[in-house]
Amino acid sequence: MTTSPAQTIRMTVGQALVEFLANQWTVDGDVRERTIPGIFGIFGHGNVAGVGQALKQLHETKPGLMPYLQARNEQAMVHEAVAYARMHRRRATYASTASVGPGAANMLTAAALATTNRLPALLLASDTFATRVSDPVLQQIEMPHDTSISVNDAFRPLSRFFDRVVRPEQLFSIALSAMRVLTDPVETGAVTIALPEDVQAEAIDVPVEFLRPREWHVRRPVPEKGPLERAIAAIRGAERPFIVAGGGILYSGAEEQLRAFAAATGIPVGTTQAGGGALDWDHPQYLGGVGATGSLAANDLAAEADVVIGIGTRYSDFTTASRTAFQDPDVTFVNINVASFDAYKHGSQLPIIADARESIDALSHGLSEFAVSSDYAARIASEKAAWDDLVDEAFLPSGLALPGQPEIIGAVQAASDPTDVVVQAAGSLPGDLHKLWRTRDALGYHVEYAFSCMGYEIAGGIGVRRGAPDRDVIIMVGDGSYLMLHTELVTAVAEGIKVIVVLIQNHGYASIGHLSETVGSERFGTLYRKQDKATLDFQGSEILPVDLAMNARSYGVDVIEIEPTTNAIADLSAALATAKASETSTLIHINSDPLVYAPDGAGWWDVPVAQVSTLPSTQKAYDDYLVEQAKQRPLLG
């Protein structure tokens, strides 16, 4: 690289982009950190000569400025970036680069996950030749009706920002726009820059200014006077107010403000999956998760609430129990969100478009003399105590050779430290954890349940550990999700990243199996069994001879197998102690009974049932469905 008199540096597009990313900083109040602390990469013919060469060159000329990190699967490296971003409250994320065609396409699932969760991830997807001199290149998809389309165009509906650098000069405006979206609390999600393989290697005169350190300040908008006053009046007039705390609490760093506000007013709080950790489990006003997988305490009070205060929630169907959670016919919704899209959702009457922390501070000032009635306070305490007793009972060891999932969670809970992070994403575990896990730290509950992506757990857990290297990370995963994406255990071994994996083997899909029963399909297609050659189904009793413990051991991970005996839970507790004391990754394998369920939280999830059927089980399921469907509200507001 040479410097010209006009204060430019001759660089390739790949070199300029990598060095630009290395000099971006996010500033959030007193916190300043590197926005892109590293780049994941799997190199192929699309990026090895562009971004790959740039990373190698920078590694030699400016060691440590932009670390390169390996991954074994393109989807997994974006999962790691997303998990890291959540642990850093959206202030930082990794970039992920992949080659043309299948390498880029493998990131599509993770792009959808990032956008759905409102978490930043930068995807540098290599693309086919901009000049088209070699069309069609290896791995190029060809669309006869539009030859400009490549695999990367599939990222358009999944990304909060998408652009393609078809000429080197476009890099400057595209890179700056990408950073704006990544660091914007409203716009953030998957940000995709498509990089044609020839353009990555082209030279351009790069202004020195483009490469200098640049700060991106996180916006924390305060609530407007009118909406705030109307919300305060509504809450002041409430007899049974209820708070739904979402992920926006954590991204705003508002957990201390929420804790003080709930204590001062006595208003009870239920959390969404993303809001887990907004209050510690033993806070007097905390009633647990709310919605389809929520606690009985939270759902009972949500059903009777006359004013619901949503803070930083996108009100998914699980949070609203498919619009059946809030049953007061005159209920009023105060919905606080930094994004107007979420603030106005479901017809909320009193939207406040503002930052969660700033809004809670304003509500605290405006409601300084407000407190719930003594009768309502007593009801809150009674409901909380009753639910806590149910959880205690669910955690008790059964003494059975195949323990249920609730008692396995209880053993993990008992062995964990307050700052440990539990990681999960899909299957029956998110629902059970939402009800049962007793979070003791704002960032201690990491359940990806916006996209609920099977296979997220291990990659996400590694990303959590990267983001919080001083915490133990406990990944709880079922065998179905483990089989989707377990190869990142190799990454953990290669980099010496310690995670603890609790693999719960139930020989099938426990969650969908249970759901299948409720819709009258009798667990069809949800068991891991050998195919019956006569019926051509998988509903028999012959379990597959798959050894997942051996699989993990083959990657170089320490493995502890819990034998199915009456001492299984005690052995699990001992194994967890061993894993926590170790300096390396450990996988603990335990068999469970998928038919043992957590306490009922009285939540419902709308999954349509066949209206006509010859199966008696489906006929009954449809009758039950109509009863629950009758409780649905057309809008929340």
C-alpha cells in the first residue's frame, strides 16, 4: 500500500473494508467499545483472494487490529456473532464472511434469526463476478428471467440493510450505511454487504479519512410529554396494573430502573423470553415468564390486568399467548418501545416511542406517589409464593432411572452460580426454562426464542462465552437440536473456549411430540426410531443406536455420561461440579423421559387443528381448539 499526495492509500476493496471495520467504535453513554472486534470466515473461491487476503495482510502489518476467527459452519458463525451481540447489549458484534453460493446461502437462516431478534450481525457474503466475464462461475445460480440475480439476493427480505458493491467506489457509502444500521437500536438486525469476488480484489484509492477511527453513538430517545402524561394518567387510575418486560430492558441497561420502579409502585412484572433477567427471580414483584410458556402466577394476573405496561417487547404470539393472555374487556395498553413498529403493535392505545431506561425514569418521576392497593399487593405475594412452591416441587428428584426435564433443570440450577449463563433456543427446553429457571443476573438467561432456531445452542453458547469470558456458560440442548449443528464443538476445542453442554437425550423431538398430541397427530414423525419397512413410518419401539456422547468425544471434548439409574440426578449434580471446575469444555450426556412435563402455566399457543378428520384424536383436539380460540382478542388494544 502506498500513500498519495492527495491523502489516499492504494488498497483493494477487501483491504479497505477490513481496515475500515477495525476502526469503528460504538459509544453508549460512558461505554465505548469496538463495534466489530473480529471477523469469522470460511474461505472459498469467492473471498479467499479478497477479504481473506486482507485479513492475512492486516494480521502481518497490524497484528491484533482485526482478529480472524474460524468456524465450521457459516450459519454457526453468525449465531456466535448474534450471541456475542446480546451479551454486549447490542453494542458490538462480529462480521462473518463466506464464499460464493452455498457458503453465502448457509448464512440465510442466521440472517433471519438476527433480524427477528433485533440483534446486529454483519454478513459479508461473497458474490459472483460483477464483470460477468466468467459467467457462469462455479456455484452460481442462474435465473434465465433475470441474470442479475445471485444467491445473495435471498438476503434482501432477511436483512435490515442490503447492498452490493458492484464498483469499488461504492464501498465508502455502503460501508458507512451498514454501520449506521448496525448501531441503530431501531434498525438493527442482519446487515448484508454482497461482495463480488472480482471487486473484492480490485484496487482503489482510499481516502485516509475513511480509515480513521469513527464513533457511532447509540440513541436513547426520551418520551414525548403528551404520550408520557397520558400513560401516567392511565397507570395512576389502574387497580390491577401489570408490566410485560421484554428484551429492550436489557439492551437499554434498564434493569436497575425496572427493579426500583417495581419495588416503589408494587406493580407485578412478567418477562418475555428475551426479557429473562430483567428482574432477579426472587424480586417480590417478579412473577416469572408471561404468555404461552409463562408461569401460572404471571398469567393469572395478566388475565385480570386493567392496564398492561409493555416495555421493550415486540409482543410475539408466545408473549400474548396468541392474544388470549389479557382477558379484561376494558384493558388498556401502554406500550414503550424505541421502535414505532413495536410500540403501535396490536393497536396499543398509548404508545410511547422512547428508550426503555429513559421511559422508566420518567414514569418513576411521574408516579412517585403511586402504589398498588394492599389487596392487590397481597394477591401478588400469594401468587408468587404458590408458584415458587410448584417450582420447588418440580425440581425434586423423582428417583426414576429416566428423570424428567424439570428435575434436570433443577439440578443444573442448583449447581450454577449467579453469574452463569444458561443458553437455549428450541424444543421443549425454552418453555420449561421460561417457567422454571431462576435467573439471578441480568445477562444470565440467554434463550433465543424469537426465531427459535434448532442448532443455535452450541454456536450461541460459544458466542456468549466470547462475549463474557469470565462467566461459565451452560448450554442445555436436546438430541434433536444437537444433531442439527454440533460441529462448533470443534471451534471450542481449537480455541480453548470453555462451555458446559448438558445434552438431554430423549430420542426424538420432545416439544413437537407434545404439540403433535395436542393437535391430534399422536406424535407422528417426532420419534427417532428405525423405519418400519411394512408401514414405512418411524413409530416403532426400536431406538436408533446413535451414540451422541461418542460423537462429542470424537471432537476432543471431555464427556461425562450419566447412566440411567435411580442416582441419575445425583450423578448429574456431581458431573456439573466437575465440569465447572474444569478449564476445558465438557459435555454431560443424560437420558430423560420426554413425557414428564413442567407445571402448567395456563398459557395457550394457537396452532390450527384439522377441521375434519377420521382420527378420533384429531376430532377431540379440534373441539378443544375451538374452546381456546374463543378467548382470542382481535387486537390487544
